Amino acid sequence: MSRPSISRRLAFTATAAVGALCLSVLPAAATATPAQIATSKTNGVAYLKSLQAADGSYASAGLSNEWAFSALASAGTAAVDVTPGGDTTKNARSVYRALLATAGWPSAAPVVSDYERATLNAYAAGIDPARVSASRNLIGDIYGYWQTAEPGYFGPSANFNGTVFAALALGGARTQAGTQRVPESLRDSLVTRLRANQHDDGGWNFGKAEGDPAALAATSDIDMTGAAMAALCVSGVANTDTDISRAKAFLKSKLVPGSGAFNAMFGVNTDSNGWAVSGLNACGINPQTGDFLTSAGKTPVDFLIAQQFSPGGGFKYLPGDTTPSAYASIDGLRAVAGGGFTAAPPVPVTSGAPRWAAQSTFASGTATKLALTVDDGAGGLKVCSVAFTPTGTTTTLGAVLDSAATTATPSGCVSGVTPSSGTGTVTAVNGKSNSGSNSWKVSIDGSAFAGAARGKVINAGDTVALRWGA
């Protein structure tokens, strides 16, 4: 991916709830007060609202502003409440959802980060990413990029950025009820790869470092360190974990005492600071106390607020800039507001607007996808996107597994199921049979694993996990 960091964001654009730390109540040692943060949020939201196009859109070709949804949600503003000139028919959520449902979106040659970006922002906008429309399941889209030869990577492993954002999307974009939708085995596989790519200095970079001593010894990047530590935390790693502590130490080593900024690879800037603070936020680490309060009494949040124009509300990219940058304003506001790389959608203030927009049933005859994992209980995790065309408003587990045998991406997710028809208990998958107390069980959207039967009802957007064990 290209440099500097602002270009990398463009590459990612072409390319949880995150556990955000609440900054409304801060210890006395913090230098940015709750009142200052509240003012920053109010002004920042006003600026982001000014970026909305007349047709209600934020996403477009080239320099897309759809990351605004993660910042708006972090600041307490629902996307459905953001309208051009008060025209509720063009609210930001509805327009974005319609774009994601378009057959030609994102492009003729999509990459995994297209779907990861959309998942994080759809979730923040109040769109269930697995249920965008009758044909669009963003979680299913991401599953299709699982690397069978390098389990735990999504997309080409050389572009480590794709795996970091897979973890952010799959771990951060929870169900409408707030539970983890993907199984622990998948999150653990991602965590293994995240840990393996941590550099010797405690941070990360956008390219793969695993297995390459020279790459592991290279200086890390502020931005990707924030993203990778957030990816670990939303995947279930505690903020007291050794690798999180190493990442904290790396970030601390890059602090500029006089301003509270992080000295990034290409100098001090708002975007790098925003990503680093969002990483701390996602891990529940206060960026205004302890390791991140400098000897001069400054913090990274101080620096970000100093980058914001008042009363305009936009943030400048570099300290010497005289005009705001859309990207810097998004990254800056999300961080100051306490957000990670996505946030659960706020309750709308628009009368009658639901918190979530989601496809509730399959549309008979409309091709779609489902996300499926098959865990043999012995480390043989298979992950795939199953393409099929439903014949009713629901389907069955048996039908999904049958389709997986022929239409899964990547292939090989399911090679056979016993019984091969009917609605009875699944007794064998991929040649592995039930044995004593060990049997095949199923979980839907993170529910407790229970006995798997071919007749189990599967609804639109369900994330299906099969596991063999007691």
C-alpha cells in the first residue's frame, strides 16, 4: 500500500461494537476536559454533516467519506438522522444501504478490504452487515477471502492490512443484540496471525512480517499499530495481555512531550494520531492518563483537539495546514469521541426510525450468500462463503451444507454430510462421525452450540458455525 498515511487510507478505501472507552468522565490528571471534548464532538459532527452530498451520500468513487459513519456513531449521531436539507428520504443510512445492495458494488475486481470497510461502516450506520439486502451479506463476502493455505489470513497475506481489518470487522460488527456473531475458533485463528506479525519494537506495519526476521525488526507504523491492537482487543484479547502492553510501550516511545502527538513514520499528523487513539480506545485504555500523559502535561487527545478548527469543526491533517481535511476530520473526531474503528449505532432521534435496518427474510429466487465455519475439533478449521439461491423465506442447515459442497468459496469447506437428505440429526461431516459424547453441533450468530439437525431453520444473514466436540 502506498505512503504517506493519508494515501494508505485511500488505498484502503479502494481496498465494535468496538469496545470504545467512554471519555465523558476523566481523571483529574487529564488535560482535555469533558467540556472541551463535548465541544469538539459537537463541532466535529457539524463538519461531517457538511460533507454529505445533495443526494444524501457519503460514499463515492475515489476519495470516499463513508468512514464518517464510524465517527458519527462514536460521537452519538445516528446516520439515519443525517439528511441533506432535512430531506429524510435521502437520509445517509438509506442511501448507503442502497449503494451496498447494488449488484455492481464495489467494483468488477473487489478486494477483501472493500467488504471490511463496508462492514465497519454499515454497522455504525445501523445496517446489519449480514443482512444488507436479500442479495448482500457482507460477512459472507468477507468469509470468501479466507486463505486455506494460510489459515487466519484474509486476502493475500502479503497485504497484512486485509487481515487486520478482517479481525476488526468480524469481531467489531456484532449482532443487533450485541453478541459476537463469529465463533471463537475463527477469532482465535485471526489472533494467532496478528500476534505472529507483531514487530520486535511492539508495533505493526501494513505488510506481512511473519516469518521474516528483517521485516519483524523494521520500525513499526503508528497507524497500523493502533488498528492491530484494536483488532486484538475486539477479538477477545485482554488489554492486560503482554502483546497489548508491548504495543502501548511502542506508542509511548513515539510521544512528542510538548504536544502529545505521536511522531509517525512521516511526521506528526492527525490521521496517525487518530488511528493510534482509536486503538487505545478499542482496548479500553485511557489515552489521557498514565503512559499517555507527557512530562509537559499533554496527551494525544490534546493534540487532536488542537488540530480542530473552531467553530468550523473540521480537523487539519498537518499542524501547519490552513484548511480542514475530510479524512483527518473523520479520524480525529472518531478518536476524540472515544471510538475504535466502528461503534454500535445510536438510537435515532428521527420519529419512527428504527435503530437497525436489516433484511429479515430470504427472497425466493434471489441469489445470496451465507457465512459458514466448520471446526473438526482438532484444529482443522474451514471457513467459507456459501452461495445459494433460496426457494423460500427461510432455508435449512441441510440445504446450506449441501450447497457448501459445491458452491463454497474457498472450496473444500464441506466434502460430505451424513445423512445426505431429510431433516434428521447430522451424524458426520467431512468424514468425521459423531462418537460418544462428541458430536456435531451448530451455533447461529454466536448462540450456544447445540445439536445439529439437517432440518434446523436458517434465516437470512445467519452466521453458521459447525463444531465437533462434547
